[in-house]
Amino acid sequence: MTGEGIPAEKLIGEMELKVRDKIINEFRKTSITSLISTNLVARGIDVPEVDFVINYDVPYIVGSKLPDCANFLHRVGRAGRFGT
């Protein structure tokens, strides 16, 4: 995405908290317009300017092949709150 001129950043749990906070703040200020993340933000990021959320895949329960329905509902719930 960045190669196409889209201000994008990744956000993963292995990053230092200071780095994650900086990325989220830049996303809130719209310096970054696309955020690619793991489940890290599935339960706790509210950014009113977000137009849409894409869930690339269904989350699975760790160590199994069963879908993690609660986690998925939290993911889509985040999207449903945007702009309201």
C-alpha cells in the first residue's frame, strides 16, 4: 500500500507499547489512512473517521480449527460503532 502512495501502517502485539501508541495516534490524526492489524484492536479502538473495516479472515480459537465467534462479533461490533 505504501508503495502505491497510501499512508498505511501495521499494528501488531509484538510492537513496543510506545510504538503502538504512536501509530494509533497518527491514525486518529489521519496521518495514516490505512491500518492493518491483528486482533490487537478488535476490542478497543474507536476512531470516528473510519469509513470501513475489512475482516480478512474469521478468527479461530487458539489451538483448534473452530471459529472464535465471540472475537468475530467484537471485530464487526467495532465497525458498527463507527460514525454513530
